[in-house]
Amino acid sequence: MTHTTKPDPASIYFGLDEATDRASFSTFMQLIGNRELTEVLAARLSRDEIDNLVALLSDTMRTHLDRSEYHRLFLHTPHH
């Protein structure tokens, strides 16, 4: 699924229902991927915080993506 519109932070609402939580999570993750934000966080997070976030996200992808999806969606490369 490719999104062509900018994520709208005003559309984030957690705790209403599962569909809204899932849509809000998708928007939240798109906003987290902002280059300027990631550079600021990278400069400010402790080494332990970085390790914990990388472990959490890596474990989540390993659990929910197959190899092909991982390569296509995260690495943006064809699966070999």
C-alpha cells in the first residue's frame, strides 16, 4: 500500500476502537519516520534507549514480516 498524502497528526486517536487504533498507529509511524525528527532523537537518546528501540522494532518486524516483505518494505530491495 502506497500513501501519497502527508500523514495528518490530528487523525491520531488511540483507545476508540481497533480500526482507529490501527489507522492511528500507521499515521504515528509515518510521522516518526520524519528525517529531521529521527536525527534529533538519534542525537538525544541514550545508547540503551537506542538499543531498546532497535531491538523492539527488529523483533516486531521479524515476528510480523516474512523475508520478502522485510526486504521490500524495510530495506527497499528485492529479496534474494
